[in-house]
Amino acid sequence: MKRKIIDFGLVIICCLSLLCLVGCQSKKPSKAEGLRIVTSFYPVYAMTKQVSGDLNDVRMIRSSAGIHSFEPSPNDVAAIYESDLFVYHSHTLESWAGDLDANAHHSEVEVLEAGKALDFQRVEGLEDLEVGKGIDPATLYDPHTWSDPLLAADEVDIIADKLSQLDPKHKAIYHKNAKSFRKEANQIYKDYEKKFKSVSSRTFVTQHTAFSYLANRFKLTQLGIAGIKAEQEPTARQLKEVRDFIKNHKVKTIFVETNVSPKVAQTVAKSTGAKLKMLSPLEADPKNNRSYLENVKENLEILYQELK
């Protein structure tokens, strides 16, 4: 009798377990809440993510390398049209973004050029060049505003305004996050403004001129070997100017990047006695757990330690 009772109990338990398992498997996942946001590359992604927090699904289509010569794949374009919001930095940098046509693809995606309202500087040496036939105005301006923590904060405010427009329910959260970003950016600026005032050298050489806004903010002088685009090959004249600059200003370090061949920089370093050191322009995902401003701060500290 006891055996029958035990067997019956086991049958009941097994049935209940099976029902529970079937119920769990048949339960459909709930639709994700929030906006679907696609961003062009790391700085824009990091800024948008910091403003958005966990409220929305934020992704980037260009993460592993620089953005200068990037062209989106068909899958990238499809992801943009399927999103609620696409955020990019500037037509000066992501020229392909200006060719997107949501209407042609029956998409309801909103597009934000987050750097549009920023005051872009002319590329050094092209300040007086007039825009004429065959000259793309975008090529005359330096897009690397994200290296300056205060300009990054301006861009974050623009992103917060757009998210608030699309999702007014969470407007207070977006602006609170943007305010927090600016507070941290202001503190970084104050700390390093004081530090850079005390350095013995105020000049530095980089693989390409990705730090002009940072240099201007802290009253430093930058010379890039390859110009605005990292893949540009310097002319023989430019190489001579770089070598002369290094010797005349007694520059001890040439800053190179992880995703760009250091071959030219190595040649210059060998002929001048300078050493090579990494300094990220943050055009690619640094693949660490730091916030965007923490990565900016790390760059400033590396630069400060070399210049002091």
C-alpha cells in the first residue's frame, strides 16, 4: 500500500513538473520597451548610451576601427532603417549618412546629426581656401570635436534634446544624465587646465591630427604626421617639416594609434630619436569598461605625463 502511495505521488510530481516546463517554454518573451537606436561609431555610441542609460536599445555599426573611410554594409543600412533613431556625428566625417533616404525605404527612422550645431574648425593650412568647383566643403573642416571634453558635453546635450523629443516620458532622466556628463566634463577640464599650465613643453606630435580641439582647449600645439585622415600618406615635404618640428621643439614622443600602421611614425622616430607611445583618438571602441569621459581623461593623463 505504501509503495502504491509513493508511486502515485511521484506520478503527480512528474506531471506538475512537465506542465511547468511546457508552460515556461511556451511563454513568449515580452517585446522590448524603449527606442531602438543605431549610432555610427564609438564616441557617438558612448555619448548616446550615457544619456539613454538602460531605457533604450543602443547599438553602433562601426566599432572595430576608424570611421574616416568607412562605408556601411547593406546590413548596416537595413539596421538603420529598422531603428527609431539613427545618430551620427557629422556629414563632414560620415558623408554616407547624408545619402540615407528613409522615405524611399518606407522607414520611420529619425536621423540626428549630433555635431551639426558645433563650431567646426578649418583644417590647419586650409583656413583661407575658398570653396569652389571640385572642392567638397566637408573636406575643409576638422570633425574631431569629441577629443575636447567640453565639446563632447555640448554634443551630449543635443542628443538628450532629441531623445526627450522622441520619448518625452523620460525627458527628465535624459537631461539629468546629460547634466551629469557635463559636470564630469567640466571637472576634467578644470583639473587638466591646471596641470597643463605647469608643463615644460606644450607641443606634441601624433600619427594624425585627431587632437586639434583638445590642443586648442588646453592651449597646446599639435602636429599630425598624416593629417586629418589616418590613412593619408604624408608627402616628402611634410615629413621634413615633421622632422624639423620634432628637432626644433625637442619633442621626445610621437603618439601612435592601435588601428593604424605605425610604419611612417617609426621612420620619423628613427631619424629623430623620438620614442613611440599609444594615444587613442577614440575613433574605435577601446573595448574597456571605462565611460567615455574616463577614456578622454586617460588620454589627457598620458599626454600630461609626457609633456611635463
